[in-house]
Amino acid sequence: METIKKSRKGTKTSSFGTTSRVNHDSSKFYDTKLYSELSVKNIDNSVENIFPTELENKILLGNSENLAEIPDNSVALMITSPPYNVAKEYDNDLSLTEYLTFLKNVFCETFRVLINGGRACVNVANLGRKPYIPISDYISQIMLEIGFNMRGEIIWNKSAGAGTSTAWGSWQSASNPILRDIHEYILIFSKGNYKREQKNRENTISKEQFMEWTKSIWAMNTESAKRIGHPAPFPVELPYRLIQLYSFKNDIIFDPFMGSGTTAIAALKSERKYIGYENNLEYIKLAENRIFEMKNH
């Protein structure tokens, strides 16, 4: 049995793990056959283009399959929750293949506009029961095919605010028990480098926030669709945490499905700038009203 090796330089991978992760040498783990067929997808071009000042803090009316206004390599972080294609008022009635093609088109454009080292965060729930549709798995595969590197996934535990669900299927019987989802996923990816150089950039996350938000399970209440006026809003806390973790002060934060403006609000609260797309003019007005109210309170 290999013993845990400790020194001032940190710990090394042990056959039985290690209690500490500070300055941990994980080379033994990444040299295993498990990783022999995997590699980091690097980006040759490390140039960061200047984001147009006239687009800062704007929500554009349009289809995010074509982000013609946004230059290559100019956005630091993408955060979004895509439409679910489940007959909500903003959805198109697409087949699963059509829906996944649509998402791939959007995320290909996202890849183009992100800088080397830029991050992409996708909040998504899986759907249905007969059969169950693992949308999170499909999106992860799409992102890998595009060229993203996957960083991990966060489980959003919604149980505190999820209410009482009654979709049990067969009650107290093995005949057909139905699982009740009280969680969603937040999938995290990088374009090119996993690490961004800090240089003269400023972090804004506290020690306590970093310790709590680097855990892979987040407990947050849901947002009221009725209160916001949008069928599927996520809480401001969700993009706020992601922005604090994965971007620096004054970075450009992008949401290709801006909806009710939640990502924009979180960006402004974090001293970042935003750019978003939305194909529904009424939702743009709703988002702009929410942003105005936030700025004036």
C-alpha cells in the first residue's frame, strides 16, 4: 500500500486518497490509462480582441445562432439557461434532433466569441419520464464536440423552494414509481486554457464565498415565474455566483438567451458588463425594466 507523501510542497496522489488538496500533485492520476486517450483541447490564438463599447450593457433583438455583432475572442464568460422546447410560450415545437442542432449552432457561436480561457456555464434540467430525456448529457456531448473542455458540473438543489410535488406514479408500489426532480444542472466548460492569467485583473469573491461556492452542490430557492413575468426565470443568485467564481471585475458577461435579464442584473451587481440576445421584444422590455429598477434601488 502506498503511503500518503506530504511535504512543504503539498500532497501527492495516494492509493487511498489524501485528506489535503492544497498544492496537490495530481500527476500520477493524470498519467493513468484512464486519461491516456484524453487531452486538453488547446487554442493557438491567445489574442483577446476589444469588445465594442457600443455593445456594452446591451440586449440585442435577434437569433443567437448568429452573433455577427460580437467579435471573435472578445467575451470572458457565457452564462445561460436555454429554452427547453416543452411548449412554453417562448418555445418552438422542435424535434429532439432539431432542438439539439439549434443549441449546437448557438454554442458554436459562443465558442467563437469567447476568449482563450473563457468559460461557458449552462443551467439545464432534464425532461420527461416516458422516456427520460437527459438534456444535460446531450449538451455536454455537444460542447465537447465543438471543442470545449469540461471543467465539471454543479447540482442545483432546489428542494428548499421546490414545494410539494405529487408525481409519484404508483403510490407505495414498485409497479411504476416516478422520481421527483428537485435539482437542475449547471455545466461548466472552458475554451482552450483552463486557467486565465490574472495580470492586472481584479477578483471580487470573498474567502467565505470561494469556500462555499466551489462545492459541487448549491442550495438555492427557485424564482417565481409569476413575480418576474417570465415562464422560466432563474434566481439572480445563480449567475451571480458563477460570475464571482469564473470572471474578473469589468469582464464582459454574455447570455445568448437573456430572457428576463437575470444574467445582466447579476453582471451589474458584480461590477461586470453584459451583452445578451433575446428574440422576444416583450422580454427585452421586461429585462430592461428589471435592470432599471435594480439600478435605482
